[in-house]
Amino acid sequence: MPSRLSGLQKEVLALYRRALRMVRTKPPETRDKFRLFARYQFKTQATAISPRNLNAVEHLIRKGRRQLETYENPAVKDCWISGQMREWEAKDRNNIIMR
């Protein structure tokens, strides 16, 4: 029987879905960069803190919402991707292939 999601887990998933929806509003040539940025932010932040640290999780949700509001602005057409993000993406893809 699957366990039920907590309120914070639902908030995080809703924020992630909202970020992925935002990607679809961006120009096709920059969508991959926005998608990588969103995935990287969520994955690295998730591993950086303990899920039991509710204050930190709530802080990251608030921070993520503010950041997402900035990127949802139609005037924002592109985002910067670091070399570290590209390395993480390549490593993540290799992990998926090896499974």
C-alpha cells in the first residue's frame, strides 16, 4: 500500500510541476537550458538537506517560488547554465543508462 504524501511533499511536487510548466512557455531553443536548470536545482537541493529539517524545506520552497516567479516573467527568454550543471546532467544521464 503506497504511503500518503505529507503537505510539504505535495508543495514540493506542485512547485516542480509548476517549474516544468514554465519551461514550456519559453522559446524552443532555450527550453533544454531551463529544464536542466530546474532539474538541477531540485535534485541538488533535495540531497543537500535532510527531509526531516522542516524549516530548511519550507525555506527552500519559499525561495523556489520567488525564483520561479522571476523566471515565469515573459521577458525572461534565457537562463545561464554552469559547467557544473552540464557535468551533473551528463553524470545523471549515465546513471539512467546504466540502470
